[in-house]
Amino acid sequence: MQDRIRIGNVRLSGRTILAATCGVLNLPMRLAFKRLGAALTYVGAIDAAAVAEGPAGRLINILGREETTDEEERPVSIQLIGSAPEVMAEAAARVEPLADIIDLNFSGALRAVLEKGLGAMLLKDPDRIGEIVRAVAGRVKVPVTAKIRTGVEGNDVDLVRIAEICQSAGAAAITVHARSASQGYTGEVSWEPIGRVKQAVGIPVIGNGAVYTAADAEAMVTQTGCDFVMICTGAFINPLIFRQADAALGAGPAPGHGNFAGLVQFMREYFSLARRVESRSRRKAFKKCCRQFLAMRSYMKKLKAGKVKFG
């Protein structure tokens, strides 16, 4: 079990991970999920070019917004997005003091990202992916991971070969999102490619896609053998999913209360953290927290139901 909850030299407290969601998960929200059981959080998707050209330690995401992290969030992964190996390596060196892990985004599916040849579009150029991983891994001391998808328009890439290239280039773990870029974050998933990657590589594999309950997390691990489970939408629907899934996977005790109590607990944590991090008055912080979280929860429910037009 010890080996299965470690990425490189970073030991995690469990097997469930909060997905990077650019422009959605601010620091107080990520910290609240961490307090409720997420073993690892991500700051993403950070624009490597903006970081490489700007002052050291400044995190600018692909939407042009500044992101922050702090010591309480550790272990934390900072996710970089870009296509030039030397730029990605320079950006990684600049953010390394803030990160326990550096993740490379080869999975971004926003139209604006794909049109720039970034994110999942790089899956069409496995050799470039290898160059990026090698350049970053050779520049920093923290573990480097890569996130990939099953394809761009469908199952149109050699996923196993890409995973093997990442491993050979120095990746410490690989995340597989079980959807193509054209699907975005909705639609049917097939976890079978996660299993194929797990069988092909000797580094930890993180499974991602359509995990909405603890039973889903357990089923993904059973079917694929993946080492960790990454969760996004399910966390907004039920913030206790991390603790519940870890209990189902034998990586932690079951939470002692139900989903509604979990929502209340999450909001208390989020409210407290937002006041501390953003230095807002009690009333303003409470209103903002409720508005942000409830809006995201509504959006995620629609996303799960396939009612959101992606892109």
C-alpha cells in the first residue's frame, strides 16, 4: 500500500485527488476539499509562457488570471500548459519553490487551447510530448507528471505509446482522462484505456473520468488497476466523496455523517478559509462563498447530465 500512495518522493495521505479546473477552483475552495479528504490538489492550468516571461513565483493561468497557493495546500501540484520544451522547463524552474509536483497538461480541451496547439492537441505529436517531459524533468527536482486523454476527436492516438514515452522521458506518474478532447467533460467514458496504460507502464497511473460516487471510484480501481482516482464534478455534488472513496479503497476511515452534513461541513471550511485568504468581512465572505459554490454545484450537475454545451 505504501508504494501505491506515493508519486515520486511525495507521499500522499490517500488515493483520491482533486482535479485541476482552470478558473474555477480558487485557493479557499481547494483547501476546503483538502480538509475533507483530497490527498492532492492542483493549481492549473498555468500558462508556461506567461510564467517564463514574468517575475518568479507569479502564477498566471491560461485565462490570464493570477492564481495563488500557500503552505497549507501542500502537497500541491502546479499544472503547466505550453508547447515549447525550453519554455516549459523555464516555467517549471520558476514555480518549483511553490510546488511538490509539477504536472504537464496534455489534456486541455477548451477550443481556445486546442486552436493554439496546446493541451490535448499535443497528443498528435508524441515526440514533442517526450521532449517537453524530458526538458522539465531534467530541470527540476520535484516529481513531474503528465495528464493525457484518450484522443482528440476520438480514439485517434496511440495512448499506450504516449504513456511509455512520458515514462521514458522521466515522468513520475500519468493521469489518463477517459474521454477524448472532442467530448470535453461530458458523455460516455470507457475506463479500459486507463487499464491498458496501467499495464504498459511501471509508474503510478491516475484514473480520471465519470467518478461521481465512492462506488464509481472503487469500480474504476477494480477494472483498471489504477493507483489513484481523480475527481472533479463529483466533488461539487458531494464534497465527502474523497473520504468515502478512500474508505471504499481501504485508504482511510469512513466519514461519520451523511452527504448533507458533508455539504454543511464543506461550506463552513470554505467560508473560514475565504475569510482568511481573501481578508473579507464576514458578511461579504459568506455571500460570495455561497454564490460561488452553489453556482458551481449547479453547473457540475448540468455537466453530469449532459446539459452543458462544451467548447
